[in-house]
Amino acid sequence: MHILPPETFDTVSTLSFVRTVVGEVMALLPGDDQDIFQHGCDSLQATWIRNSILRVLIASKKIDAKAIPSNFVYAHPTVRLLADMLEHLASGGASSRLEVAARRSEDMIRMVTKYTLSPAFPNHVLAQSEPQPESVLVTGTTGVLGSHILAELLGQPGIGNVYAFNRSSGALGIHAHQRAVFEREGLNVSLLESPRLRLLEGDLLRQEFGLQTTEFDMLLRDVTWVVHNAWQVNFSVSLASLEPHIAATRALIDFALSTPVALEQQITDPHTVLGLGYTESKWVAEQILEAAASQTTLKPVIIRLGQLCGASNGAWKATEWFPTLLRTSQLLGALPILHGKASWVRVNDAARIIVNMSNSAERYLHLTHPHPVPTLFVLNHMSQLLSLPLIPFAEWFCALEVAASEEANAATNPGVRLLEFFRTYANTEDQIERETLFPVVVDNAKAVQISGSVMNELMPLSNEDAEKWVVHLQQKGYLV
């Protein structure tokens, strides 16, 4: 595509320029204030948008192209925000890290306020007795963790009806989709024949969740607890792009407080989770749940998940960061040396523990492996399995940056879309006692106590786990 730069970077000209760039990349141009990632923009298209803008800026010499970071489009996910930032840079403006951090904290607090103050939470009176057995509404069961949670719930005869709620599966249909996910994850497909299972498709942001009134009324009468698992795991997008998940959390709170039966420490400072829109969105959701709990009869249990890894059968979603690192390393010809510990929990174990914790009296619980292993232990075995040398992380990351600078690699090297995520490791590389790539130290003592022997008896990660991951990813054609 050949796009000319605006003669001047004033508001009207810059907005028109950005519209043209985005319109050339996306099949349908969103409105100026609509989040492009909520309207179908993927990581490859985000790279094309950034590179198209960069080419024009380099040619025009009106804005220093070095001022455009690799996450530029993710950080400014609407046409207007992109245009505003270009106009700001053209006028000689630049934001310091402190200013950016302050602005992100303000955005988080503003979003908490938006979803807690207006409208007010519904009034709710606890019923004197609850129906037995308990019935569960669980969201996101066509994902990796969600499918394992569903299998765990269906495998427990003491649980009543299980309502599995997902967005539309399109032409495939929810039954075929759920079955395909169970087969992919190596789960017992016969569980899906349980008369206790209700597979539902809808939208949490629509009235009555987009269900038939009779279906929604059935949920109101029957559901006694909710497992909200559906969340987009994307370490690139901003908080603004994840707002639909925040709104869905509020919708589920209102649902729980509308039913005739009632269905480790709060982090109050937003600065502690700054950096990824993903963690920022989880913080906002926690504050909304905390506000609902303080103002109503809602009794949420907030389980903060650490890193989940492949299941006991080796199944691991290829787009997650560690499989992405492995494939990227094959393309770069070397694995990076990563220090720190791996408190990773097998996804099927995590599902079992989550179901076990769901009626806990504790508000906050951390689900991480009580017996972590050094991440280098995992990588040493991966080095042997994949016949790749281990090199210093700085050297590996430099090679990834070079690859990211070449547009052709945006489509073929999956590590390009996680460039900023991997960049965070540079700031924590020397912190051996911390979780690799996740600098926050978490205490899982409460979770271990609540789960009884379930967590303590988890087997540490072993070479056998690594071998199963590689075999699974090779069978899926992701690794060679």
C-alpha cells in the first residue's frame, strides 16, 4: 500500500491519515472511538498498522520513528487514540515512564468507579435454606482451563446441574465445539452425555445474557454458585481492550444478586500490577467484586492463577507464552536461559483445585505449585529434546527484536506478538527466587491449607512433563 503522510499533523489531518491506514489493513473500518481489537484486529494486523505508520513517518521526517514503540497500536487501540498520540509526538510531546504509569493507574481506578457506582448493586436477601445439591454456572468451558473445570464438575456426583456458558460457536454448534475441545484436551467425552449438563450459548453483555427468557429464568432459580473463568489471555492488549470482560464480571455480579438463593488479601494499590492490560483488567475486576461483597450479600472467592502448564497428558495450547517461546526458539536457533522458578500447575490439577476451593470462606487464594522447580531445569531438558543450545536471554531477545523488525516475520514468528511481554524479563532476570517472567511474589499458604492435601500432594514438574509437552506440540504441527 502507498499512503501519503499528512501535510501537517493537526487533529483533522492526522485523524484522516490514521483512518486510511487502519482501513487499508482491516476489512471493516471501526468507528473512530471503537476499540479495533474488539472489532477483529489481530496481532498480525496490529503489526501491519504500526509498520505502515512507521514507513510514512520515516519518509516524512516529521516525527521521530524511534518514539513509536512495538506496542504502539495495543497501547492506543482506537483510531482517535492513535491519531491523538501522533499529533502529540509531532508537537514535540513525549510522556515519561512516571506519567505513563500514573495515567494507567488513573484509568484502572476510573474503570472500577464506572462499574461499581452506577448503577448501584442490586439489593439481595439471603434465603434461609439453599437447595441441594448445588448447581453451578461456569463460563468459558471451550477454553483449556474451562474444559478441565467442566470435566471436574461433571465428575463430582455431589454437584447438581452444571450450566456451561459460552459465546456462540458459529456453524459448528456448541455441542460439537465442546466435544472437540474435550477430545483435544484428552478429557472423558462421555461426561458430556451427563443429564446434569446444560450447554448454553449467549453473551453476558446482552439482556438476559442473550438467552431465551425461559432459559434465563431457569438459571435464576437453580444456580447457587458461579465459576467465572472466561477471560481473554492476551499479554499485548491494553486495559481498554479488555473492558468487555470487566462489564461481563459486573453482569455476573448483578445476576448472582438477583437469584432467590445466594449463590489471600485484597490488592488496593493499582501500581503493583501495572505493565500488562491483562493484569490491570484482573485488578479492576477484583475491586468491583470487593465493592459488591462489601455492599451486598455476595460472597465471591477470587482465585488468582499462576502459570498453568500442559495437562498430565501433555496437551498445552500452542498460543500460550511457553509454547510460543519454544517455537520462536526453533526459528531463532537457540533457547534462552531463564532464571527464576516455575510454580506451574498442570491445567487438569488446577481445575480440580478450583472446584475444591469454590466454597472457601477465604476471599483471596493463590493457585501456584507448592513445590516449584527452577525454570532452567525445564529449559535444560527442552534443550536436549529440541536439540537447541541455551544462550543468554539478552542475546536471544536481541535476535527476536531483529526478527520483529522484518515485516515478513510478523506472520511466521509467533514470538513477535509477545515482544513486549518478553521484554519485561530484562528487568527481573537477576531475581532468582521470583517466578520467571512474572515479578510479583505470591504466597499460596492459604490455598494450600484450604485445599487440604490436594495441593501439597501435587507432583513437581519433571522431565516426563516436558517430553509430553513436546510430543503434543509436535503432533499438532506446532513444533518440528
